[in-house]
Amino acid sequence: MNRKITCLGAVVLLAGAALFGQSPASDEKLNALRSLKIEAATITLAARDPSATKTMVRLTLRPAKGSNINVEVWLPDAAKWNGRFLGLGNGGAAGRINSASLAGPSNAGYAVATTDMGTAPNADSGVGNPEVWKDFGYRATHLMTVAGKQIVQAYYGKAPELSYFSGGSTGGQQALQEAQRYPEDYDGIAAAVAAHCRTPLHAYFLWNDQILKKQPFTKAQDANIMAAANEFMAAREIPAAAGKFVSDPRCTPQDIEAVIALARKKDASLTDDHAAALRKLFDGPRHAVSGERIFNGIPLGSSLEASHGHLYLFKWAFGADKKMEDINFGADMDTYTAKLAPYLSAENPDLRAFEKRGGKLVMTLGTADSVVPYHASIDYYERVAERLGGLDKARAFFRFYVVPGLSHGGGPGINQPPSLLDAVRAWREKGTVPEGLVGRHAEGGKVTLEMPIYPYPQRTGWNATKGSYEAVDGPRGGVDRIAERFRPAAAGE
């Protein structure tokens, strides 16, 4: 099989050369790339792009039997290279490379790489295959980084001056795995809406899925429940945000009951069975035998519909034929955790090695995000502070923003012009600490609210006397900590 793949790679490479057309000036560099020896790798393409301003390299990495990692690297011409290497994260179950995502960073001067995380052609590649678990969890991103830097060295004749990583959702998992497992890989990391608490998060998806299949909600009911949460929590908001979204969904059981009651008052179609389901959904999954916390519940003011699905990890652990409704939250959850969590979850709070080398990290989460709820990231940040000896020591290299009203695919966006990546880079290279971001809330495609967002545990306050926003101290913690046995120590090769 390896022989056939190598031959096919040669055909693709030659076809690419013919398609893009080589100039004598670029042949030497292209030949250097084609002959480059990278451990466990086959280079399948090294060619100029049609604009003749960059070179594209594709390679396949097979570090173990059962592993198949695809990587793509774009290299701007030497005169346009900014001396930086950038790793880009993927999303969902990955399984493909979004080449278009490389265009912007490449045009901005970065030598940029991304990977399909070893899950091509789809998530079923991980069914019963521990090598794919390792690749998706951490290995593909690290090997992409190592290979990418070797390609940079071969092409430009020197190593990158600095290296950065930027990713969101699954890309946020990749980002924190890099900071935790391979602190030497990157000098700065931007982790947006980070799905780092991976296996407990998918237990939350399953919990919600089982409940919502037994007791469905219509889109109108879902919208009314969100509106009720926004209305009930409005008294705790600054005036400009009141009723638009929930800036801080941390709440008590009494708050949950009040939101359910208000939702039923606003929508007579919500029954006692709906109310019982909501209590479970807002509380979140617990172990069926011990009662231990596996994950927290759906945040108030976020979508029920978006909070379930993404169940491929259970197929990885139990097989493609396993019925999701048959998985229990007792022994099955123990089995699932033991198999996958040591590879997939990025929960180690010891970031001392990353901090010691001068690394900078910015992480964000949204309060209206029911795909990757905020709870686990708040707790992770608190555990980092505990491990390092205090909040000030964590804040010296790691800033975390809980963005009011941000959902996984919309809500108010973040704009720290022009990007989180630039904020990380300015911090790492110029010492410009990212003290605040800018949040924008849009309705009907128009920005209706713009407000500053301050790093946790600060929150945005309103000074009525001055008529201006200001940073105020916010509460710390306030979320149930996931039981330690659902956050087992990381395992490697």
C-alpha cells in the first residue's frame, strides 16, 4: 500500500508542476522541497500557485499503522514573508483541509500550515482506531508543526523567527494541547471558543440528545425559553445589554426555576414534561451511580437546538453500531472516559513550561454558546491560576475573555482590530498586554451595540455619572468543577 501511495504522490506532484508552471528561478527551491526528508512523511505536492506569489506543499504523515494525517503548507515568496510560522486549527471532527483558510494569513506574510487531524474521509475513521484518537487529540497538530517548520527551513534557508497558533472550537482544543504538551512549538497562541474539555463536552452532547429525543422542543419554544432567560436576567445587566443577551449565565437552581416559570408564562405550549426536561438540561450530566459532575448544563440564554449532536466519539469508543439511546451515564461513561479522555482532553493546568519560554496565550468563550459552554473554561483558568500560585501569575501570560452574548456561530463578534492573533503577536513581540477586546452585538445584520470586554474575572460595567463603560471586578469561579476522574491525566505514545 505504501508503494502505491508514493507513486500516486509523484504523479500529483508532477501534475501540479505542469499545471502551475515553473520558472527557472523557482526550480531550485521546489526541488529542495520535493527531496526534503521528513520522518514518516510523503510529500505529495510542491508547486507554485497560479498567482505566482506563493508555493504550496502538501504531505501525508503516517507515524503509526492506522494513522493517516494530511497537512498543507503555504509559503509566501521570500520578499513577502514576515518571518513567522502560523499553525491553523480545524473545526468539528475535522477530516478535511480548508485550503481557503490559508489564503488570508499567507497574503499577510505568514508561512502557514493546517491539518485534517487524521480523521479523513470522515469521523468514522476513528471507530475502534486508537491511532486516530491520538492524531485527533494532539499528534496531528504537533507533527504538522514540526513538519511545517522543516519545510520553512528548507524553503527560506532559515527557521521562523517566531511561531504562532490560532484556532477555534476544535482548533481551541488543538491550541491548548500545544500549550500543555508541546510548549516549545509556539511562542503565542490564540484559542477561541475552545473545546478543550473534550470528552466531558461530548458527554454533555449525549445527555442533551437523549433528553431532547424523549421530549422535543419546537424552534418557537426554544426561542421563547431564550427570551425568558434574557428577560429574567436583565436586572443584572448594564442598561445597554439588558434583555438582549445574558452577560453572565452563572446562576442558582432558584434562577433556573424562575426562568422556567417565566418561559411557561410566555408560552402556554410548554408542559410539565418540558419543564422537567429543562431542569435536567440546565443542570447538566452527572454520573448515574456516584452523582459526580461530568459537565455543566446549557447556559441560560443559549439555544437548546444547538446543544446536542456531535456523537461520533461514542462510536469511536463503542463501535459504529452502538445505539446512542442505549449508552448510560454509569459504567458506559467510565469506559468512554478511560478510552478517549487521556488523548483528547486538554485539561492539564500546568503551563509553566509555556510561560517560562515567554509564551503568550489568549482564550475566549461566549456566554450564549451552547456548543462549547463557558463553564469548563472558567474552571480551567481558575485551575491554571491555582497551579501557578495566583491569578496575577496566570494573567502575566494568559488572558481569558468571557464574551457576553457570543454564541458558537454568531451573536456579538469579537474585534480586537484586526484579530486575536494580532493581539497575541503584539503581546509577545511588543509587550502590549491585551487589556480589552471590543464586542459587537448585531440584529438584522446591523450592529446595535458596541462595548468593551475585559479579561476575566473583570466584567463590563456602566458608569452612569460619566456615561461610559468601565471595567469592574466580577465573581470568580461559580461553576461546578468537573469531577477529576472525568479529567484524567494526559497519555501519550
